[in-house]
Amino acid sequence: MNADADGQQAWGASLDALALGALATGLTLLTLALILVPQRLAQRPASQGIVSLRLAADGQLRLWNQPIPSGQLIPTLRRLEAGQGRPTVRLVPDRDVPWGAVQQLMGRLGRTDLPLELQLP
């Protein structure tokens, strides 16, 4: 009778360890997904219709990571608007950019009919 109780305790302990291992693995995978999925979505390429526009703290604009003069921004976006598909402009300001500068640029971007996303740092 005592041997059966010891066998059940051994199985119970190994099942508890297996359950804890499975739970830890599941939590690790969930955490990894919560970190990687938003980053992957944020890195959608232009071929999927995302036009990334970065605003630096000094006011410099970068379109597709290339510097663009402020006066050429709206004509460039209008050319994109006239092209195939309907791209979305994603505005990504640096963390040191004043909110007033972001609002001013958003007002300028509102002159186009392109959808606008704001990605905060």
C-alpha cells in the first residue's frame, strides 16, 4: 500500500513539473509575441502602402529615410496620391520634437487625401 502511494506521489510531482514547464513555455511565447508583433507591423514596407515620414527634433523631414526639403513634401505626396493604390502616410516624430511642430506638420499633411497615421515614440 505504501509503494502505491509513493508511485502516485512521484507521478504527481512529475506531472506538476511538466505543467509548470508548459506554462512557462507558453508565457515565454506569449511575451515574445507581444514584443515582436507590434514591431513587425510597424515595419511594413512601402510595397504594402506605408509611406514613413520621420520628423527630427531640428525640423528635418525624412521620407523613406531620405532627407526631403519641406517645400517638396506636399508635391511628393500628391504624386504618390495620383499613383497606383492609396498609400498611408505614417508620421514618426522624434521624442524631442515639440507637440506644436507635430500638429503643424499634421495640418500640412491634411491637405492631401492620403490617410495619416501618427506613431508616437
